[in-house]
Amino acid sequence: ETGVTQTPRHLVMGMTNKKSLKCEQHLGHNAMYWYKQSAKKPLELMFVYNFKEQTENNSVPSRFSPECPNSSHLFLHLHTLQPEDSALYLCASSHGLAGGFTDTQYFGPGTRLTVL
Amino acid sequence: GNSVTQMEGPVTLSEEAFLTINCTYTATGYPSLFWYVQYPGEGLQLLLKATKADDKGSNKGFEATYRKETTSFHLEKGSVQVSDSAVYFCALRKGTDYKLSFGAGTTVTVRA
């Protein structure tokens, strides 16, 4: 399997549920990202990890908890979400964070989350 | 700050028509420029990129040229197919910063 994969592709959860989104990259990259894509809003960067260390938390509410056990895997743990958190959650990876030619971000297919 | 402005959609075309999606940017220095495409129900896929002035990115029949004098990176395709129906996002990345600034996206629908 190649590229960036995300599971599940679709998730419906109640506001009291706890669930996790998983991202895996097979590109040998060191940096991983979580984005939120809501209808009619620009893509929002949520978290960034580089070599398993969090380098960015873009003022994300604590009901979203990221975890990066290694450079290939990234999780987003969800707890007591609100209906307005319903969105497409996209994972991306890049070789690094230096912004050079090789640091293009590659995206996964996303998890469509619906919070009831 | 850095920003990207795309032409508003939606854009509806007939098959084999010429497609242009305008993208202009605001940034200091020399950003890298990207076009991403999102097919229905999917995530973003990198379509093409350019890292310096006058570079032309191309892929799948799409082209875009980095024009510093007009701060533009317009996307073009000479003959679209139904399978090109998607949302197209222009994005920039400034210098050594890893953060991408995305445009709002342009929805393109190609009819047979």
C-alpha cells in the first residue's frame, strides 16, 4: 500500500462517544498533519508533528487529542464532540518542515465525521 | 500575511472545452505555489506545483505558470473530460515555512 491512508473513511458518533481517527503514511516522511475541512470554509490546519514531536497546535479545543507514536502513524482521539465538529478530517505528510522542494504535503482521502 | 484568491465557482463546462481557473496570491519573497484537486468523496491530491518564477507545473493535461510580475498561478487545461469534475484548490507556501495557505476552492463540473 502506498501514499497516505486514513481509517475509517466515514464515522458517525454521538456527543458522548469516544472514537479515534487513524492515519498512516507509507512515504518515509517525518512530518504529519491534521486538517479540518468544513463546508464553505477554508482548510484549517489543526496539528503538526515532526519526528513524533508536536510542533503546532492551532488553538484546537481539547476535545481533539492527537497522538503520534512514530513517524508513520498519527491518531486523532475524539471525545465529547459537538455537532459543529462534523467535517472532513484530512491527514497529510511531508518529508520535513523546512519548506524546501521536497517538503510537499501529500494528503490522505480523509475521514468524513458526523457528530449527532 | 500570505493569502490566495481563487476565482469563485461553480464552473460548468462541456466536455472538450477549455478550462481556466484564476489564482492570484499575496506574499512577500518567493513562495512555492501548488494546485491540489479534490474529487468527490476524496481527500486532496497534489496536481502540480512550481517553486520559482516562470516555472511551469504540468500534470494530467493541466498546466500552470508561476508569474511573479502578476502574482498569479492560473490553472489551464485545453480539453476537459467528465472525470475532471472536482474541486480545485490553489495554495502557497512561503519560503522555509511549512504552512500552506489555501484558496477557497473552485468547483468544476464537466458535462458530457
